[in-house]
Amino acid sequence: MAGDTPSRKRRFRLPRKPEAYQGGTGPAPGAHDAPAEHSALLPSPGTRDDERGPSASLAAAGGAQAPAEQAGTPGAPAGTPDRAGRLDAVRRGVRKGREGARAGLAHLADRLIENAPRVPVRDLATLRGQFPGLTPEQLADRLIAGAANATSTVGAGVGAAAMLPVPPAMPAEMAAEITGVAAIELKLIAELHEVYGQRPPGNLKERAMAYLTSWTEERGIDVTKPATINAALGGRMKRELRQQIMKRMVRNLPNLMPFMVGAAVGAVMNRRDTKKLAERIRADLRTRQVPWDALPPLPPLEQPQNPKEIGF
């Protein structure tokens, strides 16, 4: 019995036909079918198995994420920021900033228009009494030097106040400086017109508007050409006034430097700007100068009821 197979093994062997071992495609006779639930757990060929369960669960998870990915901008890839919304927010911010700047410039221009008639001006007789024995050129030199010192003091004061700059206070500081410097320079312009015999016609308010026009355009008034005296201060003049204020604000930005540097810079720049403005206006008035002996008797200048305190 050495060549026979033991009986305990023979009774568990399933009978098969010889062709089942030769590559037959059909199931062998007598073979039992595997349960359906076991076949469903087996991964199909070509499916990536990352130990997260069957492919059906991955499909369900992908379907659950679809609404979250579709919440972004249509047509934009998943995970990219909404650029259109950001651009709209930037545009709105720029628009609001531009409107705020225009409103601030308009308010400052209105303040200058309101303060112009309050600037006290000395007539020629008063100036010759305070500075006796001076020629017109010498008197003009004294006036320009005094105004330059006054604007230099204003620039130094604003620069000292901005030693530790606070961003919300910067526009107010610059507006205060421009208002103070403009008042000093308006007084200088008016008195230079008196020295050179070029007093504009009209009452106090009309002359103040003429001097403000001269300050805006940085040139002297030609009394022989009424078109150069824009007493009505129309829309064109207001635009030029806002542009002049903007130029002054840009030039005065270094005055806000910290650690007392802005005080020194403001003093130097205001002195330089005032002298430059005075020399331009003086050059225009010198070409149309009327000698003092040839001047007709002029009435004293009207003084404002609430004059603005200006000392130089």
C-alpha cells in the first residue's frame, strides 16, 4: 500500500476533468461559487488601492466634495482666489480715496476763499511810514524777507508738531500749514502791489479775490487788463486753486518727517517757496511799475472787521 494515496486525503479532492488543467475557460464541474459579498471586496484590475477601502467609497467621497469645489468662481480652477472680487474691492477703495481727496481739497479751497478778505493789508502810506527812507526796491526786499521768515516759522512749527507723526493727524497738520502760509503770502502779494503802484480796483472782497488769483497763478495782476482779475472766482479759478493747493501739499510732505528733521526741512522749504513766489510776482509788477511821484492820491485801504493775525 506504499504507492497508494492515503484515504484521508482522497476523500476531500474534487473530481476534475483533464481539460480543466489545460487552460479551459469554464468552471470546473463540481466547483462551488464564491459568495457575492467576497467578490465585491476585491479590487478590480487597474484600480489604485491606498488602503482606504473599496473604490465605491472613494467615488462617494469625491461626489461629496463636488459642491464645495463648485462654490468658487464658475470656470476658475479649484483653489484659486476670486480675482474679480479683489479687483472690484481695490477699485472701490481707489474711488473712495479719490473722492475723499477731492472733498478735502475743495474744503481747503473754500477756507482760503473765506479767509482771503480777512487778511490785513497795509497801504503804501502806512508802509512808507513804517519804513522811512527806503526806495521801492528796498521796501520790497524788506517785505519779502519778513514774509519768508514768517512762513519759515510756520513750517518749523508744523514739523515740530509732527515729530512723532500720527497718520490720522497728518492731513490736518498739512491743511493748517497751507492755510497759514497762504495767508502770509497773500499779505505779501497785496503789499507788493501797493509798493509798485498796482492796486487792483474794487472793494475789500474784490481785491482779496484778485490777490488770491495772483497767488494761484503765481503772477502779478495787470490792472490795465480786467480779464486778469477774476473777482467772481468761477469754476476754472477754483480748479486752479485746488491744483495749487495740491502742489503745496506735495511739496510739504517732507515737513512730516520725524525726529525734528521735518521742522528743519519745513523751515527751509517754506522760506525758499515764499521767496520764489515773491520774485515771480515782483518781476511782473516791475515791468508795470508806477513811480510813487506819479501815483494819484489813493484812499486808505479798507480793513477787515475780524482780521486774521499775521505778523511780519
